[in-house]
Amino acid sequence: MKRNNRQCIILAVLFYGLFFTVFAGAQVRNFSQRGRATQELQDNRFVIAHPSLPLNYKVMVENTTTGNSIEVIVIGRILASTDRIADLSAAVWQRLGLSPGTDIRIFTADTVQQETSLSEMVRINGGAFTMGSPASEPERGRDETPHRVTVSSFYMGKYQVTQKDYEEIMGTNPSRFKGPNLPVEMVSWYDAVEYCNKRSQKEGLSPAYTINSRTPAAGYPITNARVSLNRNATGYRLPTEAEWEYASRAGTATPFSTGNNITTSQANYNGYHPYNNNAKGTNREKTTDVGSFAPNPWGLYDMHGNVWEWCWDWYASYPSRVQTNPLGPASGTLRVFRGGSWGSAGHYLRSDCRFGINPFYHLSIIGFRVVRS
């Protein structure tokens, strides 16, 4: 599903039966362009959104026809919707800090429930970049052939999926290092795609994957399955390898989004083995809470280190041709994982470093993060 190119912020509208009684007729006329307001009014719950509004910001939204008002509170970010608020008073626009007539969206409470998780996601605007590493890059791999790639816009989780996130959806926590805000690990690639589907279903989104011939039929870790991807689904999925590198680089062309080096004050890895003979750092020998280090320029945390991250693609040599939204080969034996981990030497954290492993492996150095189209 294509979504609005602007990252929006959602506001929870809290009002009670008193407001509903005097406000309903005007809301149907003035607050909806597509006829959904009737059900929304029955639900008595609203949400509005605009990208420039800060979180936890309160404002009274006044209807110019009736003069009645309701209080709204920002609770997170959202992608897009079909209904719009219109006919707000000049005072409301001034309070919002927006020009009169600015596109403000309205949502049902059900939409809010489904979409509030997007407050933990970052919109990655599409573009073109050089994927792979130049021949001059120290400690590069032979499988990092540079080639031009274009990716479409998508949303990516700010953080690696945490143990709390995982257990809420899957009912289990297989991780070696325990802690609710630590990244989940000891998950196979198959476990990760099943998590994506289950989370999508819980939030009323269309699952991105079709999973057949699951082994075992129940329980974890999943060691084998036939998995196909619906790229047009609205639900959660793993990033493609191209999406992952594009997001990790965050507009940079250096080995790391931090430049030509990365230190253990910037990422969790084995600092006893720094990149390119730079100064040694700390070796924590375990995962750290997600978001413990500064984000990259696009607001993503732990793209370098902590745990490796599963990607969708089968591992194979890069093609030399220009590509748009590549999905990798149609078949293979190894799935790509990216980013380095708490146990990795510095050069494995490079944005262009890539590896493949059997998708049934579940290791304490591999986790994942989710994206949505």
C-alpha cells in the first residue's frame, strides 16, 4: 500500500457524551469527506494528525458551525488516512501553529490501536545510492561489489525488536541475555517472519508472508518452511538487503554512518578488535538495551552492532546492473543478515558488510527489526 510521503503525528481525541450530544450533527457535516463519521461518532472516539505537531501536545479543536470544542492529545505517529477535519476556527489554527486549510487527518480509535506502533517507526524516504563498498575501503569483503540501487519509501523500526515486543506477540522469549528492553535473539529467520505475520494480524494489517510446510507444525524455533512475500501487503516484514543498507547508510557513503570509524561509545561491539587499527575500546560481551547509543542521521538506533539483523533476501553475489527495489534471488540456501553484533570485530559493523547463514540457525548474536511498505 502506498502511503502519504509525509511522516505524520497522531493525536488522541478525548471527549465524552456531553460533547457528543451537542456536536454530532455538525461533525458528520464538517469532519468527514467520505462518510465514515457516522460510525466514528457512535464510537465516540477520534484522532487527528499532522507531521509538525509534537507528542503529548494538547489542543482544543473547535467546530466553526456549532462553536463546540473537543480536546485532543498527541499520542504517536501515523501514516495516512481517508478522512479530514475541515472548518476549524482561526484560533484553532493559531493554536496548532498551522496555516488555515492545512491537511489534518481524522482517524477512528480502531485505526489508532492499529497504528500507534508507528510511533516507533521512522519513514525512510526513497532514493538511489551506491550499494556495496569501493575497492579502496579497508577490510571490505569480496562480495561487496558496488552497484547503483533505487529503493522506494518505507517505514523502518527505530529499534531492534525487543524481548518485550517479541514475547507479547509470540508468547515466548528464547533470548540468551534476558531483559525486556534488550533485543530479542536466538530467533531463526523463520521465527522472525512468523513474528511479522502475527503482529500484523494482531494489528489488523494484511500479513506480508505466506508460510507453508512449517517445521515443526507448532512451537519454536521454526527450522523449515516455505515462505513467499507479498510486497504490497500493509503488514510488517523484514527489510530487504537493499533497504537495510540504504537505511544504515542514512545518506552517507562512508563505512559507518558515523564516518570512517566507529567507537564503543557509539555502538555495542567487541572493541578489542577495532576497525582499521583504530584505538581499542570496550568489550561488553552481551547485548545492551535498544537505543542505548545515539541514532544514525535518519533516527534509527543500533544499525551498527548489538545484534545482527535478519533480512529478507537469499544470499548471493551482487549483480553489476542498476536495480530498483531488488528482492534478491528467487531461491537459495542462506539468508542475509546485516549490521554486526555485540561479539563482532569493528569491520563487521560496516554498512556494506554482508553475510549469509542457514535460516534455521538461532544464535545469541542475531535478532531483527521490522519494516512496512
